[in-house]
Amino acid sequence: MVLTINVAVLLAVVIILRLRRRTEARSRNDEQLTVVIVLVFGVLIAPTGFGQWILDVVGELAQGISDSGSP
């Protein structure tokens, strides 16, 4: 039996656990580490089908917002 762990899923769990902590309890270094973890997660998930779907949804949302400001 081979156990494989998807690194993106593992990072998602770490991000969720880190963001559940109280804001007052975080140091500056702790916040910087969270940002680095989120950036690595983004790089890992970007080339996947789910990452491309997120990119499409955010792009359509941004286009809708920019179009709503035009006369």
C-alpha cells in the first residue's frame, strides 16, 4: 500500500489552520511566513484545472466590475 500526499492539499490544510488563529497572537514573522505559504500554494495550484477555473472566474468577475463602471 502506497500513501501519497498531495502537497497542495497539505498546504491548504496548513493555511486554514494558520488563518484560524487570532490576529493579535501573530508576530510579523508569522504573518510573513503565512504569505509565503499562500504564494507557494498559488504556484502549485495554478497549472491545475481547478487553478485555471479560478483564474477564469476571477477574470470574468473583474471584467464585469470594470464594465459596470463604463457608461
